[in-house]
Amino acid sequence: MVKFGERGISEALLLAVKFQTIQVELERKKFNEMCKPLYAQRNEAIRSAGEFWPTVLRRHPTLGKLLSKKDQKILKHMVSLEVEVLEDGKSHSITFYFSPNSYFEDEKLIKIYCIDEKNNLNIICQPIKWKKGKGTILDDGHDMGGSFFNWFSEAVRDDGQVDEIDEAIKDDLWQDPFRYYKYEVNTMSSSSEEENEEEVNKMSSSSEEKTEEEVIDAMDLSCEEEEVLDHEEVSDIGDGDENSGDTATNADEEN
């Protein structure tokens, strides 16, 4: 039995959830609009870093594992990356920009993830215009060993799994690419520091051993010097006694 007013409260709660959803979407849309010019400025600044995007893609823990040697060669021609949130605030596009190269005709490769009002996903993409003999898939559809670039032509996931490439780029790499740009440098610095520390320890240990040896040598030398001095003192005393005896004898003879 439904108590008086419970139905009205339930409807009000549902409306409250809708209000919150709209608020989140508006805030997200406003945030994306404010960030868009900043991302554009960031991309312009990054261009001076040379192979920035190929580097961070290669070092990314998820994306780097998907890159073949051929993929990495192709990515050397990549000059920019852009992730854009579309007007509805839910859909987005991922675009890779390339300089003229010997692999394909396209200046940019784009993949769009559209989400409708019912939250259904529709993926829009175009086949890559590979130059003759440069593609990753032959004319008969045979895959030549798999390639990261095949993702640009995948409209639907065959295995039904989450698109890990899309998530890795949109939610991680695009948000903060600099930590992957610095990752290898930090690792190398850390290794160098460890090597330097080991070298210092070796030098310190060698120095300590050398110091101990020097101390022992010094002690031996000191002992030898003392023995020489003692021997000289004994000799001097002996010579003194003999001289005294000769003096006394001479005195007796004179008397």
C-alpha cells in the first residue's frame, strides 16, 4: 500500500536527478569551451618540441604496447593531436595531424564518437588513404600483422569491449601528456643517480681501504724509525762509556 505523498516524493527525486544531470552537462560544456583556446595554445607551444606526440604515445603504458615498429616510424610524421568535445557536451572527436609523408595521403586522421539522446554510441571514421604498398591491410582484406592505425577504421568493436585506445587518449594522454614526456628522462636520471651513487660508494670504499693501508704503512715506518733511534742511542751510550774510560786511564797515567 502506497502511503500518501510517496508517489509525489518519488517523482520529485527523479526530477532532482535530472536537474543534477543537466547541471553536470552544462558545467562540463562550459569547462570544455573555456579550455578549448588553452588547448590550442598548448598545441602551438608543443610544436617547437619536435616529436612530442610520437614520444608520449610511445611511452604511454597502454598505447605504447599497441605500436609496432612500423607504427612508430609512421608516427614520426605526426605533428599534433586534438581531442574536441562536440556541441552536445557528450560526443567527441580525436584527430591526429601529420606532415607530408610516404605512407598515406591524409593530412589528418579523425575518429568521431557520437552519443545520441538515448546514449547510443555511433562511431564515424574514414579509411586511411594509404599510398601504394604502404598500407597495413592488403587489398584482399588480409591484416599484415596488426597495426595501431587500424583503429582509425574500426567503426564497431568486434570483441564488444571498451575502446581502450579512445579512453587512453581522451581521458589520460590528452589531459596530461607531459608526465609521459618526462617519464623516460626521469627514469634515466634516476638510473644515472644510482650509478653515480654506486661509483661514489666504490670510491669511498677504495679511499677507506687505501687510508687503512696508509695508516698501517705509517705505523710500520714509525716502528722502524723508533728501532733505528734506539739503536743509535745505544751506540751513543756505548761510545760515551768508552770515551770516559779512556779519559780516566789517561788521568791515572799523568798522576
